[in-house]
Amino acid sequence: MARLGLERSVVDAEVYGRTVRRFGESGVILPTIGQLKDPGAIPADIRQKLRSVDPDSPHPLNLFRVHWFNDAQRTSLSDVPAHIELPPQLTGVPARIVVMLGNRFPMIHAHKVLAAYGCLVPRVVSGEFDPTHHRAIWPSTGNYCRGGVAISRILGCRGVAVLPENMSKERFDWLEKWVTDPTDIVRTPGSESNVKEIYDMCAALDRDPANIIFNQFCEFGNYVVHRACTGAAVQRVFNQLAEGHPATRLAAFVAATGSAGTLAAGDHLKAEFGTKIVAVEAAECPTLLCNGFGEHNIQGIGDKHIPFIHNVMNTDVVVGVSDHATDTLFVLFNTAEGRKYLVERRGLDAGLVSQLGNFGLSGLCNILAAIKSAKYFDLGPDDVIVTVSTDGGQMYGSEVDKALRRYFGNRFDAVTAGEVWGQSLAAATTDNLLELRHIDRKRIFNLGYFTWVEQQGVSLEEFTMRARQAFWDGLLDLVPAWDGMIAEFNAKSGASA
């Protein structure tokens, strides 16, 4: 169970003791998962001191900002997580499509820092990870490794980012400023679709006992923290939307597969509201849809395998979205000519258009999948679909130039803006969409065997136990166990804010 991140007690007292002393000396206090789920539970003195802390600095108190409830300036709390409701004039459907904003998270402007915290801290408070000796290895296609590097730096250990060499320039610019050693940025061949190459590099790094691999695709801390925290955050947003409207229902939760961490929120929402869980992938690499392969540019969603922490047997729908649509919509939403077209020719509110830069490529992918799902299920104005934008447009400025060259010959005007609107948004249909039967779920589940049992050495028992919903529900018991360990750790370290 240690390899899967499921420990509930101290496994190495010597490492634990060193870490307690280290954190006490450096003033690091660890927030509990309960506090990240409900930041109102964070002590008042810490919330007060946070007001003067730069949210983009490696300050220990920024750990208490690793949640969905930061305000626009990320210096205070918001009662409801930041979100944008997209009007029918934009989506073309009467259903209410709501996008939660991941760029309100500290340090990396992406919600993957929550996943990194959920993976590393349980290993710290159980004595499995020694920040005085170990290096934390963060395999990713971009944001998770940035979150891991940020959390590692705060905790006083070396974080190593492993990511494909062709990811956005902005990712590498950020990493170069945050790593403690340039060699802690490890570039692997390929781009978004080359997850296997990341695994191969991690296998090589794992031969050094000083390296601890935090593989987001199989770390159950990733699942647990999203089911507990992201699930509760979505519920808070929905409750506000439904206030005074008793007929409103949470029809679907939409998230790209990626590591499948965010999808865990869907398990919470299905249990609470009967919400459908929609998993999204690139149409150019239809792994879940038809055991396919390929390459795409929807950065942050991974593919060509089934994540170990994806609760496949609880997933209701799979939707494929083309990177042609996400690339071209990103140009439409993030250029002056594109925004002018949206206001003047499509009649969209200028205030809304100014907010479209909050959506990164994977966020646009999720929005398009939400539109396709709304059309497939004939959803109406009483139906809410919630999705997330992991990061914002600031992580993809260089991708605008690439898309302009690739699709538009470096020329983008009102005519091409209209073409993008028609082709990539208005023409969204229910193609590349599969409502899963039991046999479809079994097919997708079984596909994971080849990655996890044959390639990664997971036992058959560990693999098959994930087919039962009781297994996933049982993981929730880790939250009070880990929170108790965190509280005890903090008490022993004696660190103060």
C-alpha cells in the first residue's frame, strides 16, 4: 500500500522525527484537507497574516491558499469559488454551463497545485518522504509538475519536473524561475500525447533511491483530495446557482481525463445529486472511445492510457474534442480582433468577453464537451453542467502565435473569426460521444491492464479491486486519518505562523 500512497500511520520514525524538526525550524505549518475543503476553518490569525503574503511567492503560508475559494486578487477568501456562467448566446444550448476557474490558485495559477499537495503531504506525515534527503519527482504534461515544484520548494526539498519538451514555452519559463537547480527540469521526447516516455524517464530516475516518484496517474492522494475538496467546491457553486430555483438540477460534471484526479469530484457529485460524470479526451487520440492513439495539442489532458486512479466503472459518458477546435477558439478568445468580433458581430457582453482569457486549452476542451453533452441529453434551462478550467490563458501566449501560423497564415480578421465561430463553436455536434453501457466501462477498465499490470508492475489484485465502487468510497476514510496525522505533525513541530 505504501507504493500507492495509502499509509495511515508513521512508517519510519527516524525520518518523521527529522522532518518534524525541519518544519519547526523553517516555520512550515501544514493545512489539513478539511481546511482546504472549507477554508473558513483555517485559523483566523493565519487568514489575517495571509493578506500581506504574495500569492505567487514560495511563502509557507501560501499552503493555506491551495483551495478553490481565493478571491480575484488571491489575498482573501470568497464565499463561493470563482466561476463563469456561459450564456446561451455563446454556447448555443439552453442548459446552464458553468466553468470553475483554476487560475485562482496560488503560485502556479492552476488547480494542479492541490493535487500535488494531496500527493506529497501524506508521504511527509507518515515518514515515507524525507525532505532532508529525498528528491520529489513530478511526472506531468505541465501543471502538476509545476505544482509539485512549488510545494517542494515551500517544504524545503528538491522538486524535479518531468515533462514533454514540446509543452508551452510559458511552462518552462515558470519552471526556470522556481527550480533550485536547472537539472531539475527534465525534458522528455514528444508532447501532450507522449505519457509513456514520461513513465520511462521516471523508471530510470527511480533507480536512484534518493528519488521518490509522485506519479499523479496512480497516486490516490490525487483522487482523494479532488473528491473531498473539488467535489465540495462544485457543490458550493451549484447550491448558489440553485438558490431560489428548486427545479434546478446538477445534470453533469465534465472534466478531461488527464490524470483523472479532477474527475474524482464527479464521484462526490454523483453520490450527492445523481450527477452524470463526463470524461473528455482529444478526438485525435481516442483512447477511451475506441482504444485509439495519435497526437494532439490540448495541453494538460494526457492520453494513450487509462489512469490508475480513474474510477472507470462510475463514468457515464466519454466525449472526444478536437485540438483544432481548442487551438482556434483560443485565438478567437485571446486576440483583439477575435474579441471585437464576439462583441460587435455576435452581440456578446463585453464584460463576459473580457473574461474569456480565464480559459486555457484544456478548459476550452471541457467547455466544448459540456456543449456536446447538453445537446446529446437535450438539457434545458433547469439543467446545470459544471466543468473546470485547470489554468488560464496566461500559460499559452506562445500558442496563439503557433496557431496563427498553423491555421491562419499569420492573418486573423473578422472573416476568419467568423469561420472559427461557425466551425469550432456553433457547429459543435454530438459526434465522438459515447454514453457508456456496463460493457463499455468494462472495455475501458480492461484496457488499463496493459499499462498498469504489464508495464508498471501493479499486482493483479491491486488492479482488479478498483472495479468495485466500495473501494473508491472507502478511500474517503483516508481524509480524517490524514488530517489527524497532519494535526499531530504540526503539534510536534511547534511551527507558528
